[in-house]
Amino acid sequence: MEVYNKNRDKNNSLHDEIREQNAKLKDAPLKEKLAYFKEYYLKSTLVVIIILILVGSIAYSMLTAPSDTAFAAFFYNDTGNSSGTELIDDFVKHLGIDIKEHDAYIDASMYYTPDSTDMNTFMALEKTMAVISTGELDVVVGDADTLDYFAQSECLHDITTVLPDDLLAKFEDRLYYAKYGESETLTPVGVYVTDAPKLKQYGYFAGMKPILGLIANANNLDNAIEFLRYIYMETE
């Protein structure tokens, strides 16, 4: 006994319509085919492409991450002329890192704006979280909105618990407080480094008040703390 499907006629009509449209397009001019594609498929295709690029970028970052990174920092919303590598080159020399065996880098291309739908912001945050998940990222420097984001994501140390006494005394009046995770309590997650001589020397964060935070699961916390000490060394 056949069970009647009240939606069958409707489904068949839709199927027939699609088949009819495909038949019409089969011999249609290229211009009409492109117009049809743009009308019905372009948006969904672009979304798929963006997702594939994002997933590929994250996978590439994780698969190609050096197995032994001595120091890594992400600079967010940098406003200076800082396209060169002099800062990290000088810091590597200061630490005595053998770059043949260890990697060290600063990525100053990161960008973040709260509630932004910009793809650059989305990809920067995804990349940062991927690198944090490996323990490779040691330092993040950026504006207050950036530090707030990573504090709420529970990515930063309470900086007063990890700084040595001399640096804690130096920065006790320059601590930056933010809400940590779901807590409403403000936690000191960074220090203002507006007057850091090395950042000024190499053209970073001109005209803004950068804040430095230490990543909670950093593999190289000692080097991250030394970086804070280093950027306050007087320039030659």
C-alpha cells in the first residue's frame, strides 16, 4: 500500500524547476551562466573559501611551528613604522640565542578591534589562539582592548605573581587591570610600556599607550620577563 506524501508534489515541482533551470543554462551564453552563479552560489562559495583559507592558515601555523622557539611575541594594533627586524635581532643578541638551533620572532602585523567583523581581526585572533595552544607564544603587546580580550580568554598571567621583585617595584604604579575570565574581579594582567626606550628606538606603538602581558602557558617565561627588562635598557 502506497503512503501518500503531501509534500511530494511540492518536492517534485522544486526538482523539476532545478532540472529545468539547469537545462536552460546548459546552452546559455557564458554571461548568463555567470549571472546565475553570482545570484545563487557566489555568497556560499565565498564563505566556503574563507573557511578553507582560515583552517589552512591555522593548520600551517601549527604544523610549521619551530620545535624549539626561544621567544615569540605578537604586537597588536602597532601604530609605528616597525616593519624591520632590528628589535628582535638585538634581543636575540642580548640573550645570546643561537638562531641556528632556536627560533625567535616578533609578529607586529596583528590587528584587533572589539566587535569587528573584519576578516583580518578574525584571522589574527585565530592564529594567536593556535600559537598559544602550542605554548609557543610568550608575550602579547597591544592596547587596552587587546589585553582585555586575552584576559577574558584567560590567556594571561597575573603579572604580579611572576615578575621578580625588582621589576614589580619598577612597574607597581603602571600595572594594567582587567576582568579575568568570567570573574568580575580586576586582575593585574599587564604593565604599561609607553616609555620603553627600545620600543621608541625601533619605532613601535607611536602615539599610543601599549601594554605588555605575559602568556599564561608560555614555554619561555624567563625569556618573556627578560624581554620586559630588555626594552627598558637605555639605547646606545
